[in-house]
Amino acid sequence: MPSEKIVNDMIKDAGYTPIKGRTIIATYAPANLSEKIARFFSNEFFVLQMCENSLVLLPFGRMSFMLKKNVALEISYDHIHKVTIQEDMFNYRIELDTDEGLIALSAQQKELSEFRTSGILSVGMSGFGSGISRSEPLKVANWHRTNLDATLRALETLPLKQIKTA
């Protein structure tokens, strides 16, 4: 699976400026329990990357779980009115109230990350593209776990667009 450095390089190649340490795994949030059960077997995951001026989602392949190079969604910070984050069982529900409407995402909590999809998708080996020198031993780095708290805090404090009154 891709290291955080590889994710950042892909984001840069797509023309965005990623913010270091603001990368997590997310998926679209189900509307209700029935949809949650249905999505359990066919869920699509994304890298949610906070960039200089926008949020960017890069998709993982559904069968291969390899990160795709095309941007699935880009949301300019100027278009976000409000961000709400709340616990939802073993996940966090991230609701973005935007000019285009509500976008609901879900991010798995970090405590069980190693046993869940977020941990599997966000593990990079230090000797395989994470930028750590070869002199150090290979180590596993779960960047979803490492970045989750700071990313959620940063999302909650985004500079929000002022609603214009007539």
C-alpha cells in the first residue's frame, strides 16, 4: 500500500499543494444502518488530503486496493460553509456543508486501525518509498492513525466562507 510520501507525490502531480500530516483514509458515509450493512462488502475508499486551498479525494481501486492517480473530488475551502465531526460507532462522520450541498464522509477511528481497512490501506514500509534512509530498520508506518486527530481538528477549524446576507 502507498506510503504517505507516495500519496503526497501523487497529489503534487495532480497540481495541488498537500499539507504534510493531513492525510487520512475516508469513504462516503452511509445514510442509514441498511446502507452501512450493504456497503460493508463493497465499499470504496479514498485518501482524503488537505491541501493548501482545498480538500482532495484520491480513490483506491475496489478490487486491487491500489491508489488511482485521478482526483475523484476536489472541494475548495471557499465553498465550505460548515464542518461537523461526530463519533459514529467505530468511525467519525465528517459532514461538509458546501455550496453544492451536504457531503458526508466517514473515517475509521485510529484505535482499531490496524485491524480495519484504514490500517491496511495506510501502511507504508520505510524502505519502500517513505523517504526514510536505508540505515534505519524497516518499520511499518500507519499514517491514517498518525494523522487522524490533527486532520479532524484542522477540518473543524477550516476558514469558513461567510454567508452573505441581503
